[in-house]
Amino acid sequence: MSKNKQKSFVKRNSVRIKIFFRKYPSLLYLLKWAAICLIIGVCIGTASAGFLQSLNWATDFRENHLWLIALLPIGGFLIGLLYHRLGKNVEAGNNLIIDTIHEPKQVIPFRMASFVYLGTIVTHFLGGSAGREGTAIQMAGSIADQFSKPFKLSVQDRQILIIAAVAGGFGSVFGTPLAGAIFAIEFYFIGRIRYNALFPAFLTAIFADIITKLWQTPHTHYHIPSIPEVSFLNIVYAILAGIFFGICASTFSKMIHKTGAIFKSTISYPPLRPFVGGIIVACAVWIIGTTKYIGLGIPTIIESFDQPLPAYDFAIKMILTIITLSAGFKGGEVTPLFFIGATLGNALSLFIPLPTGLLAGMGFVAVFAGATNTPIACSIMAIELLGVECGVFVTIACVVSYLLSGHRSIYTRQVIGEAKNQRFSNEEGKRLNEL
């Protein structure tokens, strides 16, 4: 074949391909995002696996060397100093991720991933009360945004990229890809969902979860021993429990911001805030005489499904988590919220006649739903972790908690897309920190 014929052949085929994709534009969209999601999913899944395995090691080592808790103030000072000297532009954490989704500006610095990883491991290694979802989201967002320039993404595509990254980080760190995808499109805009991000969010969450499991990283499994039939009276009980969970979620969100403001107003030098917070938490652990309220608290969460626990467990965990995070330690709020909700549900079984395990499972996700304004994601998460049989009860609890928590959240940069009550319609379009 001559060169002219070859050129003509290539030209005709390229024209046919263009015509084909113009006829089926969604196919090009699918192929494009499938490739992008695979790349960032592999990176995020690998990062989550490394983070989870490091976290397990840090927790086990601390529990076998409890003297390390005495070093929590020093660790807090070093974390505060690191962020004060080198990390001021990434200190906003999850709120920076939300701001980038709403108004993409500069690329999220890659140092966010390394700083939050290091800060979280130190926090758990020395006995702070924190979680892991915040770290996973920040690591994922920071890693994914590094690809926005090489991929030459538009502003809209970059927004979708960050949403997909959040889905991958959340879904892979908890082993709940479906909930991770819904959380990513629900958590930054209260009352509204962005459907053009659904496919990238689901695909990235699934890819990241697969990669995390390929690295042989275990996830915690929970079980509700018995679930009653859905009846009018049981629905009333679920609504009543949801009211308590919503009040708890609202209180947590309000207090963590107020406590943070107190630390900032009374201690002007930022590294000293986690130093003082570390002293308070370490002394509290010594006075209480147990480590069940620090770290992730997963053993206690598991116990809450099967046996009665002290009714004050949720309150102590709430206080220590608020002090730890508002002082400037790193981690997340979600796993502590799981603890708070599950143990609160366990306590509610004293006067709400539903099975203890079911109330613990309802609280497990409902307090989280109210504190993050993500009732759909939390309902799906419960189904993924606890089984579809509890779906009706947990969904009722999540929705009621979401409504009762008001326009409060652990994420102050969330934008109100649709007010929870018509009385507050004038607040639509505003960020929570503006109210």
C-alpha cells in the first residue's frame, strides 16, 4: 500500500471514529473516566492499604507499650509544629477538599497526603482519640489532584476527579465502596446530589476497594444478632432512637467547633494547642484507668452489638475525641462517631424495647449521618456492613438524625443546597461557617 493510500485509510478511519463518538458521546465519557478512575483507584487503594496496615501496627504497639501515652503531649507539639511551619496551606484538611470541589483553584499540595498520614499515625501511636476517614479522604484528594494537570482536565472535570477521589478514599478505608461513592457526592453539598459524578465516584470506589483487598488489608466485620419485624410500633421506636442520635450528632458538631475556638483564643502559639490537649487526654486516660476510649475503639464497638455496656461510654468517648481533634491532632471523626453512636444505641436499649444489637447498629451510622449530613450514604453503609435486614430501621434512624442535627456539621465548609426545613430557606447557598 502506498503512503498516500495509507494516509487516506487512516484519515477515513479517524473520521469514522469521530462520527461514531459524536453519535454515542456517553461512550467516550465512559471510556475516559474508566481510564482515569483505574489509575487513581490503584493509587488510592494502595495508599489506603498502607495507611490501614500502619494504623493497625501503631495501635497494637501502643496497647503493648502503654507508657507511650505519656508522650502524647510531645507528639502533639511536633504535629502542631509541622503544620505551623510547613503545612499552613493544607491545615484546613477535609474543608480544603470541599472548597476545591466547589471552587477549584490551585492544585491541592501533595504534602497534604504525607502530613496527614504522619500526623494520624503519631496520634494513634501515642494514644489520641481519633479516626481514619479524614486521613483517607485527604490522602485520596491530594493524590488524585496531582493528575489534574497531566490529564489536562477542565474545571468541571477536576471537580469530578476530587469527588471520585473522596469516594475511593472513603470506600477503601472502610471496605464499603457503594457508601463511599454516595458519601462523596453527598457530603459537600447538603440536600443536593451531583449526578454527573456518579459513574466516576462508583468506579473509583470499587477499584480502590479491590486494590486495598489485594494488598491483603483486613476490614472489621460487625453483626446484629437479631432483627425484629417491621411494625408500626417498632418504627415509632426507631424514630425515637433517631431523635437521640440526632441530638448527639448536633452536640458533637457544635462542641468540637466551640472547643477548637477556645483552644485558638486561649493559646496563641499553634503547636502548644495539641501539647495542652495531649496533656488533658493522657491524664484522663490515667485517671479512668483504661484505654478503651482512645484510638479507634473498635473492640468496644464490636462489644456494643452483643452485650450491655456502661451507659456513659459514649459521653467519655465524645469528650476525649473533641479534645483530641479540636486541639490539633490528626485523624478523623467518623470512627469515633461509630463508637459514640453504637454505645449510645447500646445505652438506649435500657428503655427503648428494640434489640441491643439493632440499636447499636442504628446508632453506629445515624450519629455519623447527623454529624456529616449524609443520610443516604450512611444507610447504604449500614446495609454493606450490617446486612440488608436492618435497612428499614437504620434508614429511619439516619434520616431522623439528619433532620434533627440541623444546619450543623463537622465539615464547616459544606454548602446548603436545600434547607432541611422551609423556615431556613434563606440559608440556602451559604456555607455552614457563615451561619
